[in-house]
Amino acid sequence: MCRRRNRILLRCTPITILLTIITFSVIVASFITRHTSNFTPNIVDQTIILVRTSYHCQSRLTYLLQSWIPSSLSEQSNIYLLTDSVSKYSDQTILNSFKNVIETNCPETHNRFDLCCKTAHEFELFYNLSQSKSNLEWMCRFDDDQYVNLNNLYQFLSKIDSSEPHYIGRTSIDYRLKTAEQNRTYTFATYGAGVCFSVALLEKLRPHVNKTILPHNCIKRRISDDAYIGYLTEFILNISLISLRELFHSHLEKLDKSYHSFNIINLKNSITLGFSWDRYKLSWLPIIHQLIQLMNKQETYAASILWIFLQNYEKEHPEDLNNKHDESCTSYKKKLQQLNTFNIKSNKTI
């Protein structure tokens, strides 16, 4: 498979031609009917969508705009992009494609303190926005390597009472974490699958998540940012996670248990899907979006053919992942280079 900018070109086989025809038809149709919804418009205005990214991973933003994030700025009113350093983006044009860009000035690495810093800024943004938007009922946060079916998300949230404290997402581990000081356990919603907080829960979390104390308390607990939010919610506030493993999916899932083995209906009903460099790459994300659009237009047969093709293609064209890395983030390339340098030094004979 050869990669070109902003699209995927597959080997020229009869089934490739079929895929191309299907894809083209969906693109044309998407200009006519980009969105179909079965929810009230109010839920969109009442929900804040946060997407965490970094200048290291700016190429990922192209795929988001080609799929689930509307390319029109007028349709991005409730979507906020949070990033570390705006000035370090080599492609400033891509940032201009987003209506709301928030600079956190948090450190750029992926360590525990830096992630907790970014999480604190996400909560701070909601609280700041709620001062001028009193109708806000939900905050949902996602990473830049996820697909979010916004129609499904809004339909789901519109059925839940936001005046009650709700913590909604997916667990990534099959066991509960223990605390040292008490004989109690807790679990957490992995940020890799997306998490939603009701306004009632956000008010209860407010004293615990400001950017002055949250990063430092993460360090004291020696847990990640998403695990610390689980600790605050389940252990401190005694509010249980609503884990929806059939609707929220992350890149942490094992291949034989993830959406790769879904039938077409499972795929259509999911709220989030996780992408990873060693599985479906982000460059496949626009095709997945087009497939879901086919389903929304009741083109079930065409969607099924496309989905079967994608699954079979992956099985028949396994990639050699040795010495590979996530090409959508330059930081991973640096880590690989550092690891290779370390291995060379370690193998030297003195």
C-alpha cells in the first residue's frame, strides 16, 4: 500500500477499483448530506467537545478534519482543540482550520506530570466557558488519534440526566486499583477511549482539578491523569464509572477483541474508535468515516462490502513492524532514534 498526502491509494486490483468507486460515491454524497441526526439541536450547544493534541502530532489533525470534525468553522462552535505550544507548529494553516484553539503551555512530553497538567487545563476551560454559557451540561474529551461518531454521542447524551453526576467511558484494565490507606478499590475511564462528564459531576470535581494542585497530586499518587480522575470520582466522591465497553473503543484494545472483529452494525453503533500506528493507521480514518456515512444513508450492502474489504486487506497484507514507529508523531521518531542509539552503545565491546 502506497501512501500519498491526505489519502490512501491501494494496489490496482479489481477489488481496489470497487473500493475506489464506493469511496468516490460516498464523498459525493457527503457534500449533499454531511450529517444526519436524531437528536435535538440543544444537546450540541449544551456539550463541549475537547480534543487534546500536540505540535509533535500535527499531521493527525488533517485526518480529523477529513472525517469526524466538520471542516466548516461555523460547525465547530462547541469543539475545542487543546495543544501545548502554538508557535512550534510548522503548519500554521492546519491550526487555522480550527475555530477554537487553546494553548496550555504545558510541558511537551508524555510523562505523568505533563499529562496531568493538560488534564487540568481541560477542566479549567470548561469552568471558564460555563461562566458565559450557563446552559452547558456535558464535557467530553478525546485524543487526536480517535474517531468520534458525533451523531451517536449526541443521541446518547440526550437520553441522560446531566443534573445527576455521571462519569462515562470505558475501562482499559480488567481489575480494580487498590489504595494504600484504605481497603477500598476504584477503577477509571481510559482517556484513550474518550470520557464524558456531566455538569453535576464537574461541579463536584471542581475543588480537586484546578491546574495548581492536580498535576502535583497526580505525582503524589504515582498514577496517570485518567487514573487520577478515576480515583477522585470513584474513591473521593463515591461516584461509580459507567463503563460502556461496547460503545467506547481505544487503541489499547487487543486486535482480536477490538472493533476490527466487529460486524457492520457494531461499527455503526459505536461512539468512539481508537486508531494506532500498528493497526489501522490514522490515514484509514477518513475511509471509516465514509463507511459510517454509507450506513447512515441505509446503503448497508455497499458499506458491508467496504468493511469486509478493509478487514481482509489487513489480514492479507501484514506489515513488518520491526524498527517501525508512529509516523503521525515526530516525538515517537525521536524516541526510536534514542532507543537505537542506546542499543548501539550497549552492544559495543570494550
